[in-house]
Amino acid sequence: MLDHPFNSVSWLANNLGRRRHNLHKGAIVLTGCVTETIWLNEGEQMVVEAENLGRISVALRA
């Protein structure tokens, strides 16, 4: 992630500019995961809620 997510976005913007492309206002840029991976086992369920984004859940079945 180039030490910080903003560095990744800066690299992307600079390299797109060199190719005559732009990042537009409101564009969504995913810079990767900033948390450790949480592995679920069969039968487990996870619910995640993020402010302004909503709620999602996943349940693993056989």
C-alpha cells in the first residue's frame, strides 16, 4: 500500500495523468485492506456495520 493509503491514491493519480486520464470528483478508489483478515469457520456468521455505508452480514454453510 506504499506505506499509507494516500500514497497509493497519489501514485494512481500521477500515473493516470501521465496517460492522459483523470480521477473524477466522486470516484471511488479502493486502496486495499487496512485491517487484518478474519477467517470464518463453517457455521459462523459475521455482521459488519459502517457509518454512512450500512450493514452487511455473511453466514458460512457447508
